[in-house]
Amino acid sequence: MLARTLTLVAAITVAAAAEASVTDTDILQYALTLEHLESAFYSSGLAKFKESDFASGGEQRALFAQIAAHEASHVELLTTVLGKDATKACTYNFPYTDIQGFKALAQVLEGVGVTAYLGAAASISNKDYLTVAGSILTVEARHAAWLATTNGRDPWPGAYDTPLAFSQVFSLAAPFITSCPESNPKLPVKAFPALTASGANGSYKSGQSLTLSVPPSVNASSLFVAFLTGTSVEYVPYTVNQSIQIPPGVNSTGSIYAVVTISNTSATDETTVAGPAVLMFNAQYPANVVPGSSTGNGSGLSGTDGTGKAPGNSSGSLGPRLWAAALGLVLAIVATVV
Ligand SMILES: *[C@@H]1O[C@H](CO)[C@@H](O)[C@H](O)[C@H]1NC(C)=O
Ligand SMILES: *[C@@H]1O[C@H](CO)[C@@H](O)[C@H](O)[C@H]1NC(C)=O
Ligand SMILES: *[C@@H]1O[C@H](CO)[C@@H](O)[C@H](O)[C@H]1NC(C)=O
Ligand SMILES: *[C@@H]1O[C@H](CO)[C@@H](O)[C@H](O)[C@H]1NC(C)=O
Ligand SMILES: *[C@@H]1O[C@H](CO)[C@@H](O)[C@H](O)[C@H]1NC(C)=O
Ligand SMILES: *[C@@H]1O[C@H](CO)[C@@H](O)[C@H](O)[C@H]1NC(C)=O
Ligand SMILES: *[C@@H]1O[C@H](CO)[C@@H](O)[C@H](O)[C@H]1NC(C)=O
């Protein structure tokens, strides 16, 4: 047990080392950057798709409106906390063209949100901010779980979620950002060169061959692919653009993140040279579970792709309790800051 605990702690240290140089303000601005992106993403989808585009005659759209309201609330909260230092919304380009693409990207973005808050946790100094970040993280994880089931995938990745480092996360967000206001604070992050995967995305599994390609700027001689899966990192040697085999330890489900590194013992922002690529691993449903059903037997919960009843009224505005909760958090933070 102790050995396993030590292994886990070592793995966590490798995947998302605390960044002493990053301030809490940086982290809140980084979080707000991602929340703006998510909020804009859901607004764009709700504007584009009508009720009949979603499953179950619009029930699902109502649940997407709830998620949109959560993201808008996160933006509002972080904006209030940061005050004059608040990052403003950018303009974005989301590459989906149909409802399936929108729902798939939603699942990826919520997953990225989880990796971001989890990865940032070790670097947050103020414990109250940590609680706020945690309360956002758990909700993003539930969004991700619901989205995964409506997309016919596993609701959870395994026993552990994956922490990613700041620039690793930013690299996943950057392709959707077209331009930002000049006045926005500069974040201590960068976007790594893209890592492009070929193969049967959606049904990767360990033992399979996978080709990952990098742009010509990535040309160091001793490279590795690090698979970030839960709190563990699995490395394989990498020659630029050559096929690799997915190692046996990469066996959880849903989004697994691959980066190219110059190290086979550390996959931090300092050692990453390309990626991440988001790789969708096979759903591992037990035989009696129908993919896409939150109930597990295909009858469906409200608003999933099943045939449940309509959920309660959810017009998309923030409910009074949500406002109260957000206000409570703001007051708690303001109290500690003052
Ligand atoms: C795999 O699929 C997900 C979800 O559709 C997508 O976001 C991701 O970019 C894909 N990854 C690759 C390597 O094609
Ligand atoms: C690897 O593949 C990318 C994309 O096809 C290409 O731009 C790059 O030049 C390739 N690198 C090498 C060393 O062949
Ligand atoms: C490797 O990449 C660096 C950085 O982009 C570039 O300056 C250099 O010319 C490249 N070397 C080769 C052999 O392509
Ligand atoms: C999955 O990988 C982990 C290491 O990450 C290993 O301990 C475990 O035995 C593997 N499980 C299976 C079923 O292969
Ligand atoms: C890690 O990389 C070093 C240098 O390339 C190599 O000597 C070592 O065998 C590798 N370790 C593992 C576990 O692959
Ligand atoms: C699935 O759920 C439905 C509705 O709740 C129920 O009638 C049915 O017996 C369940 N089927 C199984 C195999 O559990
Ligand atoms: C939902 O609530 C809003 C505001 O309270 C109301 O205007 C709307 O008619 C309600 N919709 C349904 C379907 O009950």
C-alpha cells in the first residue's frame, strides 16, 4: 500500500510539478481564459442548433443550456475576483459543423478543463482559491461525464483524472483562439507545436500502432512520447513521424493525452516539445451496459440519448441558488483578500 502510494505521488509530481514562478493571479487569469473559451463555445452551439437538432426533442438542448449557464457563472466569478486584472473574452473559431461534432468537442473541452484545474492545483498558494478551483473542477468533471455518456462513451476515464501542465493545456486551447484584446494580461504560457495522430481515433487501445507526426521544427535526436493517463505517465522512444506501439500501461478510457518530450522521466512544460494530442480510447462497457445511456441499461436518463422524460425548466439563465453560491464564493474570496 505504501509502495503504491509513493508511486502515485511520484507520478503526480512528474505529471504536474508545482510551478513556483506562477502567481495565483496568473492562475486565475489562465482559468478565466479557459472559462471564456468554454462559455463562448456553448453560446455558439446554442445559437447554431435548435431543439430538434438535439436528441430527445430538445431535452438535451436544455441540459446544454445549463452547462452554458455554469460556464457563464465561472466567467462571472473569476472576473469579479480578478477585478481590474480580469482577462477579457477573445474571438474564437470552433471547427464543428454538425451536432455530433459539437458534442464531441464539448466532451474534449470539458476534459481539458478538468486537466487544467487539476494540473494547476499544486501551484495555487491561496487555499481559498484552491477551494473555488476545486468546486469548479468537480462540476466540469460531471459535465465531462454526462457528455461522454451522451456521446456513447465511458463516463469516467478510470480511477484517476489526468493533470496537465499550464502550457500543455494552453496548447489544446490555442487552436480555437483567433485573436484576443491587446489589453489582456500576458500569461506565462505558450502553445507547443501540434502533435497529429493517425489511426482509429475513438478506438485506440494498448498494443496498437499509432503514428504521431510533428512539424519540421521538432527535430531533437532523443525524443519520447509520454502518454499521460490518470496520474501515471508511460514513455516510449520516439523517432520523428515514425510509428510507435501504445504501451500496455496505457489502458484507461476516454481522453488520454500524448506529448513528445525530451525526457523519459518527466513530462512537464519544461520537457514537452510537441502536443498534446487528445486520443480517444475505447469505451470499456460491461456487457449489460448500452453505450449512450446514463442508466446503464439503455432506458436513458432525462436529456440523454435515451427516451427519458423532459427535465425541469431550464431556460438557460442562472438560478437564484447558483447566484447565491457564486456570490458566497466571491464574498469568501474578497474577505480573505481584504
Ligand atoms: C480524437 O477525437 C476527439 C473527439 O472527436 C478530437 O477532439 C481529437 O482531436 C481527435 N484526436 C485525433 C488525434 O484525431
Ligand atoms: C513529419 O511530418 C510532418 C507532417 O506531415 C512534416 O511537416 C514534417 O516535415 C515531417 N518531418 C520529418 C522529419 O519528416
Ligand atoms: C531544427 O529546428 C530548429 C528550430 O526550428 C531549426 O532552427 C533547425 O534548423 C532545425 N534543424 C534541422 C536539421 O532541421
Ligand atoms: C493498466 O496499466 C497499469 C499501469 O498504468 C497497470 O498497473 C495495470 O496492471 C494495467 N491493467 C491492465 C488490465 O492491463
Ligand atoms: C531513458 O532514456 C535514456 C536516454 O535515452 C536511456 O538510457 C534509458 O534506458 C531510458 N530509460 C527507460 C526506462 O526507457
Ligand atoms: C432497464 O430499465 C427499465 C426502465 O427502468 C426497466 O424496465 C428494465 O427492466 C431495465 N432492464 C434491465 C436489463 O435492467
Ligand atoms: C421556463 O421558465 C421561464 C422563466 O421562468 C418561463 O418564461 C418559461 O415559460 C418556462 N418554460 C417552460 C417550458 O416551463
